[in-house]
Amino acid sequence: MTSKEKVMRALRHEPGPVPVDFGSTGVTGIHVSCVAALREHYGLPRHPVRVCEPFQMLGEIEDDLAGALGSDCTGVGGRTTMFGFPNEGWHEWRTPWGQLVMVPEGFRVRSDAGGDQYLFPQGDVDVPPSGHMPASGYFFDAIIRQEPIDEERLDPADNCVEFQPLTEADRAHWRAEIARVQGSTRSVTGGIGGTGFGDIALVPGPFLKHPKGIRDVNEWYVSLVERRDYVHQVFSHQCAIALENLAEFARIASDKIDVLFVCGTDFGTQNSQFCSVATFDDLYAPYYRRINDWVHQHTTWKTFKHSCGAMRPLLNRVIECGFDIINPVQCSAKGMEAAGLKADFGDRLVFWGGGVDTQQVLPFGSPSEVAAQVTDRLETFSPGGGFVFNTIHNIQARTPTANIVAMVDAIQRFNDRGG
Amino acid sequence: MPQLPELTAALAAGKRAETTRLTQELLAAGVAPQSIIEDGLVPGMALIGEQFKRNEIFVPEMLVAARAMKEALKFLEPLLAQAGIKPKYTAVIGTVRGDLHDIGKNLVSTMWRGANFAVVDLGTNVAPERYVAAAKEHGAQIVGLSALLTTTMPAMKETVATLREANLPGVKILVGGAPITQLFADEIGADGYAADAGTAVDVARRLVGDAA
């Protein structure tokens, strides 16, 4: 059975070996420092690892490492990064924690006296930076560049500038990406951007040189209550563009991808969801439904929704909107216990994640504690399919290599003994 | 003349314009600023905190209420300062070094202000020594540490150790943030842990011996 077949069985909710994902998306990856450590551990050729996603500083999972980790998935990424520059023209960069990595040509940083790093949108050092990594940090956060808000002049078009029809450069990129994965024995996840509604990582527009509209995170959340018409207008425009772009992408990708990453908007905090069910129904569901309906009517793809946090009260709505897959399944959040989720939603939703807790057990537990939790989650989530193993969100910096290896070995043992 | 319960209700409903208008009308009618805060705004924020704890409202509604209170306080704080009236307790708060996340920290800050604590907000990426200096300078009874990231949990531990070494009598340390647990708080020697912004008020009050 190929990796792709393993994933497809799981997506069809059929029993079988548990497929694994490390690195097919920007929310199922591994920090570049851990990628280098894993390459070292598995005795793979040494070289500076590429930072394929500079916002979270995710490292490229090359084919050899994917094999060592037992990953069954791969991804086709966007043409540009979260900071608006293309993922090409690689050069070396020494990180604040002393690691030599490869970054794209457009990755241009400046340091301040304290060693904090500032990254520039589209690689343009003549505009204010849009990313900030503290000297003791391991990834970037968006710098809020909110112009003063004049309620009378707020124009939803200002929050729509990032939602544009695909360009010829985009089409060429996607053709090349699809050609790259064509014939892969791994399952392929793709995403074209612009289908995530109100993703708070994207609201500040770290890829824009001069973002306008509502770009402050708090201001955006306030807008969900006080400026709902504005948000509807943004989402409506965004959805129309996204559907056009998906049609183009479908012509290029066809059945060469299996899963479409739709949206990374977080609907949960550690203890509760981010919005009421009524708000979800009014503000998000109509657009999600349009995207998912189109995908299911015109392609064979399964749709992937990422949302951190305690969002159990919203999961029925997620299913009703047509999503097939939920990630990262944050079992450490309130109400998100694995067994309960599997019992209540497991026949209708694929859990792509939930494999091990990245807040406590994976970074701070012992290898045996990691193995125990991984085995427990495999036993809970795998019956009847509907489970793709992934950690709960990306593996973070400072996670002990021994713990990651313990996780990989536990998955291998589980699958070797037939589940 | 409007009544204080109207102000409480307006704030609890997140009605910014109405909260501001009622505050101004109450002032114009001669109600003492301290009473407007303690008998109008503080109960309103307490209601908000309770609703948040019960998952009846969520972060966006909290932020809206926080703005309403902040706008009302703009009218009241200068008058209190003129009269030399200060809140009974002072808290210093910040997100620990290496961590730039502030939504949770801001919510706690707002809820503490809403409970009539003076709050000195140090922002994000705060070095341990800055907490110590601010606690000394402002005579704080509470120091609040926030961290969203697993990678910055060690910085929280380091900050608690630095505060302990500084030997600040009467200062209680309260920690919180997504990956933080009561167990971790105990391990690093914090005095209190709050899972959410509403609870942070209860814990802070308990720590200063002012439990409601």
C-alpha cells in the first residue's frame, strides 16, 4: 500500500494503517532547528536547512527526512511566503540561536542593538518592517502597522487588496509545483491562499508594504462585533475571488492533489471558542459553505480546516459547512478530549492532528511519556479510519530530538503490529 | 439623571457610546468619580468577567467592553488624580521576554483595571529586571506574567526567580497564558495561576487579601 493509498483510506473513514503527516502544510510542520537536529539524528546529509515558511521558521522536510519520519504526505506551497517574497534564490543566514539556515533571496532582516530581528515585506528594506523576532525568540510575529481609523472613511476594499485573481506567475508556479509532485507516492495537500476568512495571522498583512484598512488584531476582533457589515463585505469579495482562483487551480491541479487547505482561522482559545455559534453561523458559515460546496461539486479533493483551541461547540457547524478534515485537534484545550471527539464526530470528520500534545508532553515530557501518549492517541483516533497522525500544530523549537524520535518510533510500532 | 445600574448594564452590554454618555451625565449630575467607577464600572466589568468564564461571551465581546471602560475612564481618571485618589492596589503586568503576544495579557490588564487595580502595563518581550524595577517603582502588590509560547515558558520561570531574588516584600506573582497550568505555576514558584482573564481578577484579589 502506498502512502497515498494509506491517506485516501483514512480520508474515506476506512480502517487501515495510520498515515502520518510531517510538513505538508504550514500548520503540520517542524521548526527549522528541530529539522536540522532530526537530520543529524537519522544520519542524513548535513547542510543548512531551508526555511520554507519564515513566519513560523519551519524547516523544509526533504524527501530523505520524510522517509525517516514515515511521513505519507507532501504539500504544494504558494508562490510567495507570508512576507510576500518568493521562496527562491536561497542564501545562508545565521539565526539568533546560532543555526546556519537557508532563506529566500527576499528574506532581508535588520537587527537592533539588542539583537532583535526585523523582516521586511516583499524584501523591501525601504518600507517599515512587517515581522519581528525577539533576540531570544524562534520565529517572527507580525508587526501591527495600523493607520489611524476614521470610521467614516473605512473602506472594505482596503482589506481586500490581498485577494486578487491568479497571475500568470501564479499559474506558472502551480504548474511547476504540480509537475513536481506528479507521480509521488505520497498524498498531496495544496492550498492557494485567499480561502481563509479572517485568519488573524494574515489580517495584519505582513506581506503588504503599506497595509490599509483594519490591520490591528484587537481592532479586527472588535470589528467582528461592531463592524460586522464591513467584515461581511470583505469576506464576500474574498469568497468571489477565491472561487474564481479555485476554478483555475483545479484546471491545473486536477486530481494531482488530494486535500485542499482551506482556512487557518483559529476559533478556539485554551478554554473556550473565540466566537459564539451564532456568530459563526452568521459571519463564517455562508462563505465556508460556498467554498466547500464548490470544491466538492467540481473536484475530488477533501477540504481541510485548521483551528486551534477549544472549539468543540463549533465542530458540528464545521461539518455542516462541508469540511472533511479538522486540524490540529488540540486535545489539551477545554472540551477537546480525544475519546469524546472521536465518539461524537469521528464518523463525519477526519482528525488530522491530535497525535501528541505540543504544549506539555512533546516539549517537556520524557520519551516514554511521549510514546505512551502517542500510542494512546493512535488507539483512540484510528479505529475505523478518519485519522491522519500529526502533532498538535507544528513541532516547536526546543523540542528534544529524543522525544520526536520516540513519537516516530511509537507510530511505527503501532502500525507494525497492525493497529 | 441616569442611575449607576444603567451604566453597569451599558458597559456589560459593550455599548461604548452609551457608557461614555452615561459617565458624562453622571459626572454632570454631581456623582463622585470614585462612585462612578466603584459602583458603576467595576460591577459592569465583573459581569463581563463572569459571562466570559461561563462562555456566554468571547474575546471579541470582552475587547469591546474593555474599550467602553477605557473610554469612560478617560473622563474619570484626571478627576481622581486631581483629588489625589488612587486605587488601593497596584499591579504590574507584561508578557515575558521573547514573547510578543498580548491579547491575553491585555484582557487581564483590562479586567484588573475594571476591578479598580492600578495597572502598570510593561507590554511584551519584557526582561525580568524590568518587572523588578516596575514593581519597586510603583509599589506593586501584584506582578502578572503572561506567556503564549512553550518556547517562552523558561523565560517565565527565569522571571519568577529574578523577582524572588529581588526580595520584594508583599509582592505576589500571578502567571497565565495558553500553555501555562497550575502545575507549572507551582513548579516555578508563582503565587497564583489564572486560566482566563475573569479568573485573574479573583486570584489577584485573593492574593492581596481582598477576596470578594
